[in-house]
Amino acid sequence: MKCISVYTNNFELFSDIFEQVLEAPPQENEDILVEGVTVSGSGDVPDQYIERMRQKPEVVVMKEKERNIMILQHGNVFEICLPAEEEAV
């Protein structure tokens, strides 16, 4: 899965910029600013990463079923995990 990190702990702000981030995501190892929030292309993460994060009590896990997007929130970061394009084709 492709992972995008959004560096904020403000859920309302994250919700406001979520669609913008998905429309123009950063490339791997690229940082961009979206409404003053740093957004980073974190590259690919294995499915086991998501399972390990789900086990941690300090991690909030959200899923958008329609697009199969997983969102992990912990500390001051939201991680948007998208299905890899190769898997979606």
C-alpha cells in the first residue's frame, strides 16, 4: 500500500485537506504544504505494517470502504494508506 503522511494532530484540519491530498499526492520522499500542513510521500508499506499498527492502543484506525483507504492516526500524524496502483488495475 502507498502511504502518505499528514503532519497534524487536528482531525478537523485533516478532514478539510483530505480530498486535496488525494487529488495531488506528493511523490515518494517529497514534502509538500497543503494549507500550512506538511504532507509527505512515505512510499510503500507492507500490509503487515497496518496490522501491527492496529494492535497498538494509541493508534486510531479509520477505513474508507468505498475506496479501500486506511487512515492511521497516532501522535501528531495521520497516515493515509492507499491501495497500490498495480493492485487496483
